[in-house]
Amino acid sequence: MAREVSESCVDSLLTEMVSTYCNRFYANKPDLAARSIEAIGYQVGHQLSERYTMDRPRFSDHLEAIKFICKDFWSELFKKQIDNLKTNHRGTFVLQDSQFRWLSRVSVDLSENGDVSQDNPEATAENKAAQVTSMHLYFPCGIIRGALSNLGIPCAVSADISNLPACELLALFAN
Amino acid sequence: MAPAGPRSGDAIFASVERVNAELFTLTYGAIVRQLLTDLEEVEEVNKQLDQMGYNIGIRLIDEFLAKSNVSRCVDFKETAETIAKVSMKAEVTWIRDVLRGDDAFELQVKLLKQVPEEYPYKDDE
């Protein structure tokens, strides 16, 4: 039986990690913060995929590997599978989680009048909130990139959260 | 003492959402690894980890108090006892591997009951 911890431990750790990198280390360099957070995710994904594929034979192709990520891997992490997988069969995969666990408690208030001028302090605060939220996504992107890399598939992963709490992860395979 | 006694740690743990412990331990290890890459100085890394731990601790104690139904602790002895007996069953086992220079180190840490450093521990009350 796999050991468990309370979810608040993971939530707190991730929130604190993002906060440390965004506010303490690289307060004005979001690119560097993002890079570090993604690197942490990469490490975790690499090791987790190692553990979760120990007892099974190597995947026969890219699609099998992605399906593993969507089903078994996602279930281990989030107790549910990816809800929707789309591909153009030319190296691009879109993984859709309609209720992404790590963002389920994030509130992002969309500005009603869409005013993003500098004079509007509310809009600036909301932009900042959206920026912090997107920072959280670098971690799961890194996890997927690390997991796929360990399965022999180098790729780039990005996320789209225009439909919270749904999250779309885009994986672009190198070749 | 309040009429309804404090809930046991097992009961609380059974009632909260739980996730895979490996995710937690590996994430922590990866964070430490990245901190070492970014900060390079072990002392600086420890300082940051301490700060992170402190911030996390403040949040966890809120959840603990909300869920465990303990009454307010009168002194620090009671606080320590409460934490020891009713603590959340979120044990993470870590052992520190101090092979410096080895890139692929494995970190495992054991989280014991937290002792507040600023105040003396009252033994005889």
C-alpha cells in the first residue's frame, strides 16, 4: 500500500516553492523563476516515471507513452486520469484535465471591463495574480517533460489556463 | 478542558484528503537540489529551507487547530504534549546524505515534533 500524506502538505510545499522563487529570489525576473520551477518539476517527473514504469516493458511508440502519462501516471499523481487527449499525429499532443487538482482552489477574478491600463491598480493586482497562478503551472509542465524525457521522448511542455479550473497541457515532441 | 475531547491523529488523517507520499518526498528533494544549484552555499540553502518550513508550519498549524478540536494550550508544555500526541499523521522520513560533490544525492528527512526555539521548555509543571 503506497504511503500517503495529507494533501495540505503537498499544497503548502508547492505554494511555498513558487512563492520563494517568485517573490524572494527572482522577484523581478519571472523567466528565471519559471526556469527553476520547471527544473524542479523536471526532476520530480523524471524520478516518478522511473518508479512507475519499473515493472513494465518499454513503450512501443510515442502514443503508448503519452497514454501512460494520461492514465496511470496522472492517476498516481492526481487520483484521476486526463479527461481528453488530442493529437495532430505529427508530434503535438494536448492533454486536458477538466478539474486540475492543484489549481482547484485558486481564484482568478477576471476584470469585468478588461481595463489593463497602468493607472488601474486593481487590474495590475489581477495581472500579478494571474502571473503567480501561471507560475504554478511550470511545475506540472516540468513533471510531464521530465517523465517523457525519461521514457526517451524529449519535448517541450506548456500550459493554458484560460478555462479554470480546467488545464490544458501542450506537449511538443522534438522530432 | 472542552467537553468534546481532541480528535486522534489517526481520525484526522483518515478524514482529510490524502495524496501519494512519493510526490511529496521527491518534490522536496528536487527543491533542495534546485536551491543548491541556484544558491550554491549550503548555509544559504538551509536558511531558505528554514524560512520555507516556517511559512509552511504556520499554515499547517491552522489546519491542525481547525481539525483537531483541541482547546487553547495554556503553556508550552501542553503545546508540546499536544503536538506529540495528536500530531497530524503526515510523517515524512528523510535521512540526510552528506556526500558533498555527489550530484545525485538522495535526501530523506524525519520530521519530529517541532520545538519552538525562542522559548524555554518548561519541564516541571
